[in-house]
Amino acid sequence: MKKEKFHIEYVFDKVSIRSLWNHLSTAMGLSSWFADQVIIKDNIYTFYWNKVREDARMITFKPENVIRYLWLNNEEDSGSYLEFRIHTIELTGSKALEITDFASPDEKADAIALWDTQVEVLKRTLGI
């Protein structure tokens, strides 16, 4: 079944963009909330969850704004990517994290629930 793109957004009060950015773009930051281990070599990010390995190439990088990872292991869904985008909500000054991901229609609700859980871990890691 073909995966469909979806977007979700999370609001972060009282967090610096630099701290949030480091958790989205560095091996240490990503390992603290997103994967068990992350290894970066030549723009290839290797993510480990338990014994499952997924490789991604960083294809977009605008410091403290957006980073996009193109998944390399999944041939049937070539073109699937994961994107983190940070922006400031003008009215409140809060930071927002927009996540773009892909899931099959019957797995979308589970994928969103997983992101909700992971972002809660991210918030705790950031101390908010």
C-alpha cells in the first residue's frame, strides 16, 4: 500500500531554537529522544531502534530552520522522507516544530500516536 504524506505540528513554550535544533540534527540529540542510537557519516544518518537499522541521507539543511532526511532502505516507497521544520508563532513567540512524515492510510493514526509519544520524550529531554 502506498504511503501518504502527513504533517503534524507541536508547540514548544520556553525553548531556545538552538537547543531544539540540536535535538533534531545531531547524533547525540536524536539519540536522546528519537532513536536508540544514531551514527552520522558523510550526510548519511544511520538510525537504530533495538536491532532495526534504517539509513537516511540528509538532503535539506537550513540551520535552525529545516532538516530533511530521505530514507534509503525502503525501495517500495522511494521518495519517503522525514522532515523537521522549526518556526516561531508570531502572536505568542512560542516555537513550533512541524514534522512531515509518510504512512499508509491504515497506519496513519498509529504513526501520529507514535509521534505524540516521541515528542513528549523530546519535551522532557529539553526540560519543558
